[in-house]
Amino acid sequence: MNFKTVQTKPIDGQKPGTSGLRKKTSVFRQPGYLENFVQSIFDGTGGAAGKTYVLGGDGRFFNTDAIGIIIRMAAANGAARLIVGQGGILSTPAASNLIRKYGTDGGIILSASHNPGGENGDFGVKFNAANGGPAPEKLTDAIHKETTRIAQYKIAEDDIGDIGKIGSFTVGSTQVDVVDPVDDYEALMQDLFDFDAIRALFAGGFRMCFDAMHAVTGPYAKRILEGSLGASEGSVINAVPSPDFGGGHPDPNPVWAKEVVETMEGPDAPDFGAASDGDGDRNMIMGRSAFVSPSDSLALLTAYAHLAPAYSGKLSGVARSMPTSRAVDLVAERLGIPCFETPTGWKFFGNLLDAGMATLCGEESAGTGSDHIREKDGLWAVLLWLNILARDGRDIVQLRADHWRSFGRNYYSRHDYEEIPTEDANALMSGLRAKLPQLPGTTVAGLQVSAADDFAYLDPVDQSLTEAQGVRITFTDGSRVVLRLSGTGTQGATLRVYLERFVDSGGDHAQDVQAALAPVIEAAEQLAQIAKHTGRSTADVIT
Ligand code: G16
């Protein structure tokens, strides 16, 4: 095997965002772009020599080529071993599991998550650390620093073995083990959940529809739901991963996961609906004609997790990202366990999970997970729901209604304004930040402001401070508006406006969500002057 050292120059903009480096696929395919970033990952994390990495991706366009490049670079940099998903496929949760199970030094995951794929879509590269979780800020900062001073990268010149076949080959002195992407993940799920109870549920006629959205979870869901658990054939739809996700947008929310939504709202709807995203870490949950918001899902899973063997009597605490609704806080309070509020980004849960301070975590952005791995996990959420429904016996819609009657309902919605010119988005945020100190005590759209700040997080484990994580404005009636700019977009800026209104246990829980939130929506507009800054009178995506 011949190795070569290629002279290169820093490329602007290789700063990882909320979750790795995400760019247009065409940007990643520019000569040296991927290579520069991968070499910077190695250099920023102490070099690849003698290390073992997990490697895989969500199968989007350029996945296979990128895997080949990374294998050749890891070998040239002296890695000892690579564990690669067959065909270059690994869901993000499956990759996290492999890193932990085989004690590797980390992993490289190729995905732009829920962003569309294809030649004109998005691509992404993420480094996960030895705990299986997304690299924390100090590592992503170190990687970014390398991208600004890189002068050369190393790569093997010759062809390598076939990653389409399970087995092993070597590249120089690096051993490459190609593994089944599903096996270890399924074994983990069997350890966590009561598979017998779920099997009995399906055997009793329970029906579900899982939309894999032509993305990576198809093979996982087929094997586990239809194979091991006995869901009827056809329960998993859009199950074959395709490089452009069938031309779709693999984001599991009511806007993009239309097929399962129509099924769940149609005549003869199944009992349970779900979907997962491009790389399998997000989830959407539905009952008949009922979308369960991710924030509510987190609260309900926390309330009923004891019905699953892995979590019975074992919840040390919960954590949610700051913009996620406070429904789970109420459950944690009643259970007498702590509830942590972190910035957006799964990486912020890592320390809490490692320290055993939180067992379940979740985010409004359709992410839920636990300490079984260090990523959010779409299929895990579906299986925990199935386990709960199998053991509880109630229908999901009834379960949720009973929950609201007991805890009250946190009406919740997110309004996204996409592809705004970056300067306009920054002007909106800085204008808002400037007026925060004057807001408490004032009344906006009939709501009195009780507190207003720019969220800063002091990590209770390593004491690191992360500032400017989003503006939050709370009102005396318990309502809340949060505004922040997305860190995962690839074009312009995306403004996210998170809206929440609490109606207590005796109140009306059957209102239309947007109608219930109308005063909060109006307050957000008056406070941030969204229409003036964006030139738009409504959001592009409302979930
Ligand atoms: C990533 C992060 C999540 C975050 C989401 C949205 O998810 O891991 O923690 O909530 O992005 O982030 P933003 O609001 O900055 O766009 P994923 O599924 O895209 O990897």
C-alpha cells in the first residue's frame, strides 16, 4: 500500500455547528474539502496513530465515496482498526453504540441528519468521542483550529477492500472490520425493553405504521419491528434507504412526514404511528389523528419509563434543552428527581449522562434518548413507547389526555423562518438582546414579562460556561417565548421561535395549538419585530 502526503491550505468555514460540519454536498465534494476536515479531526484529537474508530453514515449521496476516502486517510494516519457498517451504513445511534460497546477511541459519522440529501442536497461529518457522544465544544474548537492552519493531509493511494461485504481486510497496517449495521443495535434494544410484552401486543392485533422516510432506519425498523416483534408486514413504510431519501426531506414532523400523518388521520388508522429521520436519531410519535409533540413525548416517557425493564426504579434525573417545553419539569418534580436545562445540541447531555446525573434526555427538535448510548435515538423512542403501551394497556391518545388532566398541558409550537439573510437575522437577535434588561415588568400583547435573558449554561460536571444560547422571555402566566438562530442550516440563517403556554390540570386541553398560543405568538412578533426584520408575515415551517 502506498501512502502520500498532499499539500493543502486552510478552507474557510469549516467550523462545526450544533452537530458537526454540515454543508451543501457540492461543497463537500470540492477537491480537498472533506480531506482537510478529516485530517483536522485526527490532528485536533491527538492524531489517529494506533487508534480505533467506528465509521458509517446515513447512506446519503456521497456517503460511499466519503467512507472510502476516510478509510484511506485513517490508514495513512496510522489508525489501528476501523469498524465500518456494511455498505458504509450506520444509523447515528448504532454508531454511538458500537463506539461504546467496543471501547473505540471515537467515530466518524457521515450525515446531515434531517436535511435533504442528493447531489444538490446537504452532507455532513461529525466526530463522536470515546463516550459515544458528539464531540463536546472543546474538541470541536480544537478541530476547527486545525482547519485554520492545516498544511497537509495523508491518504493511501491504492484501492481498498469491499465495504459491501461483511468481513475484514487491511489497508497498510490498519485492520478494517465490516460489520452488520443492525446486529449490535438490536441486541442492545433487547436488553432494554420487554420484547415479550411488545410481541404479545402485536399478536393481539395492535397495528402500527413506521415511516423510515427512505432513510437509514429502514433496515433497523424492518428487522426489529416486523422481524423480531411481529408487527405485520408493511408496518414499516419507505424502508429502503436511498441516496436522496426518495427526493424527500427526512425530517420526522407533521410537515415532512406526510405519509404517516395521512395514514394516522385516515379511515381505519392503525393504533400507533411513528417516523424517524435521515440518520435515525430523531423520532415522531402519533396516535390516531393525534400528533404527540416531542416535548410531551419526553414528559410522558419520563412518567411511564418504569414500565420498561431498563428504567424501572432507575431514573436518576432528566434533562431537556432550554427551548423544549417544561412539561417534563412537572413530571420530574412529582417523581422527585432533578431536571436539567441545557443548550440546544445533544452534546450538552453527554456530561450529565456520563456522570449518572440524568437517565432520560430530550429536545423539542424530535430527539429523545437515554443513557443507553450518547446520542438521541429514534427507534429507541418508538420501542419505549411500544413497551409502555404494551404494559399499560391504554391507547396513546387516552394516556396523553390522562397525563394532561393530571399535570396540565404545555401548549407548544415552533415557528421557523428559513434562509433569512444572515445580517437580517443577526440584526433581529441583537435588537432583541439589547432590550432584554428593560423587559421585566412590561406588558406585551396583554402578557406581563416576568423574566428576560440570554440563556447561559454552566455545566454542573465540568463547570464549562456556554453563553448566548438563545433569548428567553417568560410571562407571569407561565407562558414563554424563546428565540434563537439554528446551528444546523446550510443556507443563510434560520430563526427558530419557540412558543409555550401552560394550561393547568383543570383547564381546557382540547384547544387548537396555534389558537391557544395566539397571545404568545403576538407577543413574540411585538418583541422581536419578526415581520420587519424578515419581510415575512408567517413562518415557513410551523411544527
Ligand atoms: C441537531 C442536534 C440537536 C438539535 C438539532 C437542531 O440534531 O443534535 O441537539 O436540537 O440539531 O438544532 P438547531 O436548532 O441548531 O438547528 P440533528 O438531528 O440535526 O443532528
